[in-house]
Amino acid sequence: MPTIITHTVVAVAAGKAFSEGPMPRNFWRAAIVSSIIADGDVVAFFFGIPYSHFFGHRGFFHSIFFAFLLSIPLASILWEHARPFPRQWWQYFLFFFLIGSSHGLLDALTDGGLGIALFSPFDNHRYFFPWTPIVVSPIGLRGFFSQWGLEVMISEVTYVWAPLLICLAAFRVVIRKFYKHSLITAGPAIGKIN
């Protein structure tokens, strides 16, 4: 898996790409949660759940369907005072769905582990992309502060952070030139900016 640092960077970059101006802390918290929550499934190891199990690491919680399910409450929490399912609710839903889905897709670019159950619960096969340039991150802090951890960070900066920054800059130019306003705004429904 890429580190939670990189998953967080993806969430923040996407938030910066799709929004303009200050956004409330709840927006940023929800974006980061949607990007890293899938790795909460590592607790399965402590309960004796095998890696290859449906609820094992990189199983159901790394799926696109789980990202879909998670996006519903996140969008609803941020848009709690509005009529049901207005346009902005759908924008938040789509944003959180894309961020949540990015977790499993990035993990499928790593060079280790059993693969990602991207299509669970409909297909529990574990997948990798044909190209896996990202060094898989160790689980636990000890491995992270080692040569392996350094190699992980170098590969993530090279294959995720740098392309992400380039895409972010290009996206912002395109949005400003053709769309004229941001895709996500704070609006009154998600509260005061704090």
C-alpha cells in the first residue's frame, strides 16, 4: 500500500483542485478520512482474520463499492441542512467517491501484497495493475523508519506526488479558463469556515 501520507496528499490535492477559496475544516477532515479509512482493515490482523479473507487487509474496504457506500454519509453530513439530494450534495458525493476509490487504485500500483479486491463484494479476486511502480509500504512504524521506508517514500514522490502536482496545476488552469468557477464550494450547508 502507499503510505497514509500519500493517500492524504491525494485527498488534499483533489480538494484544492475541485474547490476554490477557504473550505471548512469538516470538508478537509472528511476528504482525508475518505482517502485513508480503507487501511483501517489492518486491524483484521489483530483479530486473526487472514489477509485473503473478505474482510482482510486490501479486501472489501479497499473496493470501489465501499468507496461508494462511504460517500453517502460523508456527503450527507456536510450537506445536512439542505433539501435531500440537491446538486451540491451530488458534487460532494462524487468528490468523496473519487477520493475513496483512489485508495484501492493506488494500492493496485504497488509491487507487493495479495492484490486489491477492487470489485468486492461482486468479485473478490485481488487485482494489481500490469504496471506496479510504487514500492509497497511496510505495515507498522518500525519498517517505515528503515531503508525500505525510504524507498517507499522515493517511489511515492516520484510516481504519485510529482504527477499529482502537475495534474493539479493543469486542472486549475483548465477550470479557471473554461469553467469559470470551482466545482465544489463551501456554501451555507457545510457550516462556517473555521
